[in-house]
Amino acid sequence: MSFKLQYLGKEKEFDKNVKLLDLIDNKDKSIIAARVNNRVRELTYEVYYDAKIEFITVKDVDAIKIYESSLRFVIAMAFARVYPDVKIRLCYNVSRSIFVQLLEGQKSTPEMAEKIEKEMRKIVEADYPLKRFVVSKEEAKDIYVKNHLEDKLAILQYRPEKTIHLYDCDGYLNYMYSHMVPSTGYLKDFAVRFYHPGIIVQYPRAEACGKIPEFVDAPTFGKTLKESHEWGVIAGADSVAGINAHIKRDGVIDFIQLCEARHNRMLAQLGDMIESDMENIKLICIAGPSSSGKTTFANRLRVELLSRGLKPVRISIDDYYLPKSQAPKDEDGKPDLESIEALDIEGFNKDMLALISGEEVQLPKFDFKLGHRVPGRVLKMGENEPIIIEGIHALNERMTTLIPKHQKFKIFIAPQAQINLDNTNPISITDLRLLRRIVRDYQFRGASAEETMSMWPSVRRGEFKWIYDTQEGANYVYNSMLSYELCVMKKYAMPLLQAIEQENPYFPIAERLIRMLKHFDDMPDEWVPCNSLMREFIGGSCYAD
């Protein structure tokens, strides 16, 4: 039976299976994969039915994820060839890169980084095909044991399917829980650098139009990721298998309390730091990317400071929005409310300075129904009454330029997850935040998962433009990750993701998130404390209005 394919602006009829690679110039390695009836497929996939085909490049988020997964395969392959006795763990790190961590106390050297890069270039130049094959779970166990892949054995028991996909590349076997490029020759664009005590590998990014971003070191961010990993190792929560095993061994309550205790300890550290410098600190500024838990954190920090005899007052930056008519326009010509220029920067500066100077101030309140500010509360600050401000621009110096730096205490908050499916497959921090937002938007705003996904690119553009650079100037980075949270969120997120049908433009994202979530054991949420940051997303918070 014949079938029709729409691709590259034309429509053709075929009477036998056709491989996607055969529809394009095989020498054009800028095309990474394709969407076939909106489902992401590898270029080696054979089509045998009516389909609309969209070929995607490294300028596309879905293609970049395939590129990055395939590049991790090559990194692991290079180590297996050059340093077969060295065990590695891959995770995400500074400058949007892959970090190669050496396990069992081993450390990298500049010479090692050079040898690995040379071997990776050799593998890419050889253009080895990545051959996909399917085995049963039992067969996979034998392969993992034979190849000393104990980390993959640990996660295997939590895979709901009865089969495993593996890839063979010139005799090297691995599985990246992802689609892959057809051959290693597609991966020519990467940069390797020694980054003590490991190695960093940069790769093209969709938000950089398919280019490798300039390397920017971020020691504060890097230190936070390191601390997150170290805690994960101590708690047995640095891998999905470890988290599932921890819950099974010690129970739900113990694991929840363990994770919450870490947040309590960080809050106590913050309380100590602020209390010890209360003579100087007048303004506590809190910022972070979307779905970091800023609201709950600000409430909990306020309670922590109250317990120390301080009397913090919260002021919302949102009340300083300009009317929409005065807001700058985004690339679509709509009011850009993510921009700092959408705020009355001068007015906010003046009011904050007047407050910390002991003056009485009439604050504004933005009426979102009217679309402009109206008179708000009258405030006059006394001794030991610091001001807490929270918002995406709270750490931007322009918002508080009239206030001396030593009078500001800056806190950056974000979930800095360092959790792996196995040693070569880290979980994306961005995907974690997207899941939080999907669940929260449905719970409190009645928004579908696809509605949240449709806004996500705009949210991400705002984060890159306004938020991430401010982290390095923070006095404290609060890691809002709770290692148990994906076990709890699974029951909320899975039905929303599974409801997205294949023809929906956001189906590829839902499919990717499901592939990650399905490995986590379900966890009931009844023992999650009412003041937990987790409650901001799933509901039941004692801080809810």
C-alpha cells in the first residue's frame, strides 16, 4: 500500500518503507533528527505511513538534546578506550556544559583532557554508525555485568518496560535514555577544557542559535553544584536508584524529614549570617529563576528571622510595575513584563532609600485589574526591621543603586539538582523546574501542561537575560531542591503529560519528561510538611492566601 510524505516543502508518494536519511542529503550533518507527525524520530527511522516530516537542527531544543546525549556517549566511549580503568560520572555544570567527574578519588590532569579530546575527535572523524538494538531486561543484565556497568544495573529494576534499547558504536555499548544521531560524524562541534578536578565539555545550545556559548566561569554556581552532589552522596540520593532504594529501606517519612532537615539547616545558616550583621543589613534581596520556590522561601526566612527577635517586612517588586502601555515590547510586539524596564526603577530606589533612612513612605500597590498602581500601605521602618524584597530583578543593582552594597544581603535561590539516572545520564535541572511549573500552574491556575510549555521559551529567554548573571554576586545560594520531590510530583505530573496527544506540538517535551519520571517510585504526599517548599507546587501550603 502506498503512502504520502510531506517534507522540505514537497509531497511525495512511496510504495515501500523509506528511511528518513534517504529523504535528505546524507552529507548534510546539520540535520540532527526529525519530527514525524510531531513525534521526534532518529534519522535512521523508517516511515511506512502518511506523515508530515519536519527536519530539525541544533537550533532546535529537541535536536540539541539528542546532540548532547550522543556527545555524552562519545565522551564515555573515549574514556573506555583511553582510560578503561577510570570510572566517570557525567553531570551538568558551569557555562551550560557537561562536567566529567572522575570517581573513586581519581583526578583529571590537563594531559588527560588533551588525550580525551584527541580520542573524541578521532571517534567523530571515523564517523562510526550508532546502531540501535533491542534486548530483554535479562539480556541487558548480562551485558551490564560483562561490561562492569553496575550503575546501569541499579536503575534497570525501576524501568517499567520489559526491553532495553542499546547502542553499539564500533564495539562500544551504552544507552543514553534518548534518541541518538545516526553516526559520530554529526558531533564535530564541541570544546574540551581541563577544569579541576574534572573535565568540561561544551556543546552547541539552541538558545545560542546552535553555537557553543563563550565559556564563562561561575564559581558560586559551581560550588553550589559541588555541595549538592556531596550531600547527595552522603544521603544516598545522588541517583534515581539511590533515592528509590532509600525510600524502600528507610521509609517515606525518614526520607522526607532528611531532605527537609537540609532546608532547615540552610535557613538556620542564613539566620546566623543576617543576625550577625544586622547592624549593617537593611535590605534582603531574593531572586531566582521560575519555579525555584521563592515565595515559600521568603515566608520561611521571615519566620526564621522572627525567631531571632528581628521583624522583617516584605515588599513586592511587582507593585512597582509601570502601566502596560509604558512597558517595553518583546520580539512579538507584546508588553515584555520580564524586562527590568517594565518597572519603575527610580521610584523603587527612592522608596527603599527613604525607608531605610527611617522616613515614612506611602507604598504603591499594582492593581492588575486596572492595569496601573494605586496607593498602598504606609510604612515606617524601625530598628531590627530589615526589608525583604523578592522577584526576578531583586539582585539587579539597578533596582537598589541608591543603597550601599554593604547594606544589602543578596540571596539567589534555585533547585541545583545533581541527580543521575546512571553515571552517564544526568537529570536536567531545567526539566525539574518545568515539571514544578506544570504541576503548580495546573493546581492553582487551571492551566494545562501544554499552556505552561508554550510559555516556557519566553520564561527561559528572560532568565538568561536577567537572572543567571546575578547569581555570582549573591551572598548566599539557597539550593531549593528536595531529593524526594520527583517521587511526589510523579502522580501529579504524569496524568497531565500523558494527556498530551501525539499531534500536539508539545508532545515531544511531554514524551521526554515521561521518559525521566517513569523511573522514580511513587511517594504519597501526606507526610510532606505544610511549610515545605514542595507545597508551593502541589498545594496544601500553610502560606497559601
